[in-house]
Amino acid sequence: MSEKKDKKTTKAAAAEKAAPKKKAAGKKKSNAEQFEYQAELQQLLHLIVHSLYTHPEIFLRELISNASDALNKIRFRLLTDKDVQDPDAEMNIKISIDSEKKILTIEDSGIGMTRDDLINRIGTVASSGTLEFVKQLKENKNNVDGNMIGQFGVGFYSVFMVTDLVTIETRHAEKDGKGYRWQSDGRGTYTIEEIDKATRGTKISFRLNDASQEFTEAHRIRHVINKYSNFVDFPIFLNDEEVNKVSALWHRQKSEITDEERGEFYKFISNDYADPLAHLHLSIEGVVNFKSIVFIPNTPPSPFFRPDEEKSLQLYSNKIFIQDDCKELLPDYLRFLKGVVDTEDLPLNVSREVTQNSPTMIKIKNTLVSKVLSFLEDMSRKEPEKFRTFYKNFGNIFKMGINSDFSNRDRLINLLHFSTTRTEGEETISLKEYTERMTEGQNEIYYLSGEQKELLLNNPNLEYFRKKEIEVLLLTEPADIFIVPSIGEYDKKPLKSIDKADIDLKKDADDESALKENLASALIDVFKEALGDKVEDVIESKRLVDSPATLVIGKEGMDTQMEKMMRMMQQDFAGGKRILEINTSHPLIKNLSRLNIGSSTDPLLRKSIMQIYEGALLMEGSLKSPGDFIKRMTEIMTEATK
């Protein structure tokens, strides 16, 4: 039986290093070799048994899923190679229950396992995400949903929730393959011995423990099969009675398929526990011919999501399974989609290598992407709440296509959504909606980046825009820092960060409260002298209304959020200097001007200038010396209250 979620077979060198230690066999079995589990796997088994006991039924889903995977592998091989053990054997999954002895058996006629498979796939953590899953289990023992385990290549081990001893009897499909028996109580060791097994495939048997006696009842097993495995592509027999509906759902008419059937099918192919957010059912005829059902999940990706490891679309050729995770069907920014694609245009002897450079695959991919984007465009117009859920869950992955899929770049940009200074709650708008709401005479699209909307709304750089009732995009997602500046312009309107010094702002001509030009110039000179090389420049501000000062970015400077990310990746990253803008209409700045008239070297003046600068650093989250800031503030207040 093949573990379904393994990402790739352990390489020989790695296997030798990571393989479980072999121990001398005990007297119990004269020809059995005993091994120790890999240390991480011992932790995993303990956590599964003790943390996921509220979801015991998933063990059957995982065993059936693995059996189906083994059958798919032998079916694929038989397309081009009949020189295997039992080439004409029926492909099915047989489950039997001995209610009196409390024994459950599941058997398949799939590709089977070799001795190395038993060691490297059953005795070793092979999936790259598994160790992260172990860590998550440790940290969230009471909050981990049992449905997650199949996503991390650990599905087989769920069987230890319902039994204390598991026996695997298997024979690989190779003509000269040998039979093996694997046995373990899941407590740290397992044994492997050679046996006589005439038929190809894998048989797993075990006695159900006292807490799992419900699974000795046929109706309970039938319920679990119907719930999780109804759409397995092979017959499932329970005590010789076929119980599942084998149906290529994508070949049926849309109107014939119920929401319940569609939901069951999605859960089976995705290992998800929730219904999908939306689906797209396609039947394409023309330059390329294929049928497909594509699902958008309703839940966000795992914290360990990596597009290159995520299983996406299954590929079929004339209902014959070809590939479980066909990376050639979708670009990385759509890899969160689940579903199947079945084409008549691939030969049945197609190999996985052939699909990588197949003109047919390129045509299918281009058509799929276009259809998915059209589907999302319709959703954004007609079902904004559903689109908002999609964008919240997958927006950070989806928007990365802007810098990789240049043929669809404009369509992707149109699908971008943002929170703004006018939106409330989780409401978002597109760039098109933003331009339609622009004020008269506004020629630029403005944005501000930061970590949280609430903090951004208090940013002093927004004061001018709030006063002029100009809407500003609020970028709170890390990906936006890379994406938005790369867009450059939309509808011939440049996208500008309001943190930049060079944005086109008009100071009110009737502002008589500001310092006279000569007084402002003299004070700015003192600011420059006091701050020295801490800043790139000090200038009079056009954007401030209520605040005395703010820091902005020079023409060639880097976005504040980008600098923070750079510092996270590179601790000694210095970043660029900021330009300090001062509001010459603010009472504090006017007071400092009066001090400057009296003496430009006044200690209180110099302390206040440094405090204003560091206060601006504090506002943007870049203050490195809060202790000095607090000490200076205390000194200034002491001086002011004499």
C-alpha cells in the first residue's frame, strides 16, 4: 500500500541516513527483523493517538485513500507495461469485518510495497511538512482537527487510534517481487519478515481496541465510506457487497449533479473537511478538448503552505488516471485550486515526463487560467461577499501572478482589492472602483502601507488627504509591498505612496497661520544642524494638518514596510535616511520658532527638535532607543512645569 501524501520517494542516500535502526529480532519470530521508528515518528504516533482520539473514523478514510493511490499507480503502469505480477487482476478495495473476533481487514490489488518501501515510507517521516505538523500538534493538542492529518503524509498512522497492533502483508507488482509482513504496536519498534504471498497488492489487518468497537458494525463502516470515500475511482466492497458509487463526476451534466454529491467529491479529492467556496464545471471543445471540475476551497491554506508542494489538479485521460498532482495544468499563483481535468487529447500511454512539454497541456493550462479568471471576475461583480472570502483566504498567493503571468497581468490587476480610508470593516474595492471615486482634479492613485488598518488610519501623512477628502489605499498585506509599486500606473494614473516626499500636493494659499518664510527657513536650518546626518533633509510640509512633524521617503528611498522586512531577513540592514517634514502652522513649531529667535542654541529648543524627530520615528515603528526618548520627554516636561 502506498502512502498517498508522500511528496516524493526518499532518495537512497537520505534513506540510508534516516532509516530506522535495525535491532536483533526477538525469539518471537525467527526470521523477523526488528527496527526502531525514526525519533520524530515516535513523537507523531504518540500525539496522534493521544490528541486526535475524537476523530477515530478518519483512519478508514486514510487507509482507503492510500489503497486507491496504490491502485492508481498500478493502473498507470499497466498502460505501458504488462510485465507485472497479476496483470489481469481486478482492481478493487475489499474490506471485511469479523465482528466476533473484532478484526478489520482492508485489502487492495494495487502496486504493493517492497521491503525498502516498508522501511522508508512506513518507518520514516518522509513528507517535508510532517515535522512541522508534529510541532503544531504539540503546541495545539486540543485544537488540531483530525481531518488535517492526511494533508501531511501521516494518514496511515491514524490506524493506531483504533488498534494496538497492525499487520501489513504486501507484495510489489514486480514479477520477481517478494512478499513481506510488517507488524507494529506503534510504541517504538516494528518488525519485517519475508512471507509467501502469491498475489500483488497490500492487506492490512488489526484487532479493534475496546474504545473502537463501533467499527465492528457494517453499517458504521458503510457510513464512513459514504461520507469520505464515495468517489474513490475503484469499487469498494464491504463483506463482498459493493458500497461506493464509482462515478466520473466531471463527465456528467452540471444539472444532474447535486450540491451534496459535488461537496462529497470535493472533500474526497482535497482531504478538506468543509464544503468548497465555489466551483467551476467546464466542458471545452475546440482547439483543445477537456472536461474539468475546479474548486476554490472555503478555508485558507495551512500555515505551512508552499505552492510547490501543494497538490492541486488531478489529470485523467479518457477517465484513466494519469497524475495525482499535475503541476503543468496551473501556474503557481492558482495552485490552491483543487479538482480534476480529463482530456481526450492526450494518448493513453502518456508519461508524466511527456506532460511537461506537451503542446496540449499548454493549451489546456491557458484555457483553464482564462476560465478561472473570468469566473473570478464574475464573482467579484455578482457575489462580492464570496469574492471577499476568496480574496481574504488566497489573495496573497493569487496576486503574486502579477509579476509572473504577464499575459494575464492586466486581468489580475483588475482583480486586486484593497481596504481604503473610506471602506469599513472587511469591505474592499478594486482599482477601477477607486478611480471612479477619485475627487475632481485628482491625477494620482495614493496608497499607504503598514501592518494594521487601525494604525494606518492614525498616520499623520493622511491628514492632508483626509482634509481634501481624497481616498487612500491601505496596504496591510506583505505581498502588497512588492506588488503595488510594480504596477506603476492604472488607467494612466500613477500609483504613489503618500510616504514619498515627491507626491504632488498643493498647500492652501489662504493659510495665514503658517510661519513667515524667513522664520520658517531659519528654524529649518536649526533642525538640520541639530539632526545632522540622522535625516536626508528637513523641509516645510504640505501634507500635515494636525501633527507637528512627520517622516517621509526620498525619491529613491525604500518603503518603510519594505525596510522592516529587509531588517527581518538581514539584521545589519541599515535602510535609508528619511526626510523630516515640519508643519509650520502647528503651535509647537511656532513656539520653537520663538525660542530660535531668542537663541538658536537654546537647550530646550535642541531637545524639542530631537524629541520631534524621534516621535516621528515612533509613529512609523522605527524608534530604536525608547529609553532615551522617555528620558528626554521627562526632562522637557520638568523644564515646562518649573
